Amino acid sequence: MNWICPTCKRTFKHENQQHSCKIISLPELLENKNENVIKVFSQLRSFLLSLDNVIENPLRNNILYSSKAIFASIKLKKSYIDFEFFLNNEIDEFPVYKTLKISKNRIVHFVKIETNENIDEQLMNWITQSYELVNK
């Protein structure tokens, strides 16, 4: 059974799960970002939201995408997007620049996205795998 934080009203898998209640609007988060970052974000966001039952949570430092659990995170930087997704296996190939094992079956993968061309079939496949992993 899921737990809903009484302060921010976000849904979590575990009761009293650690999180930040600092939620801001998407327009606030996009404020003062360069045009290219906004274009790239729009394309990536469209793909993420095309998956079934995806919830978008804009926070102070990033935007989380979840279904049954978080499967992706977008951090808007000055001239690029730092994108994170979770898999149960490690991918050690470009464009993944870093990985971090966070549990027995979860590895965070980090990808720097600078242009819409970086959102290619390979990346969309990894995102889909991450989404499917949390929806098993």
C-alpha cells in the first residue's frame, strides 16, 4: 500500500519515506533557462509522459518521473540536461557518463543531453526499460 505525505501530498511506496516537500511549478523551474534547454526538455518530457500512468513532480532542483516508483529524473543545467534513469544492469557505453549502484537491483545511469538529437532510439529504449522495471 502506498503512503501519501500529509504535507506535500506526494505518493510514496513506503510510509514516512525520506523526501523533499519543496514542490514548485514547472514554469518556475523553466524560468531563466536558455531556449535550447527548454526545447530539449520539451522533447524529453513528451516522451516520458507518453508512457502510461506517469506522474511528473517538479521539485526545487529536478523533475522526477514516476509510475509505481521513480524511474527518471531531469536536472536542468545552464546549457544542458543532466538525465538519470534506473536499470537493474549496468550500461558502460556512451552516452552514459556515470553509473551508481544504489541497491542490489538498482543502478542509476547518468546521461548529459545537449540537443534533441541526443534523445535517440537507444536512450528512449533505456527509458522504457527503466519504466518497465518499476512497473513489474
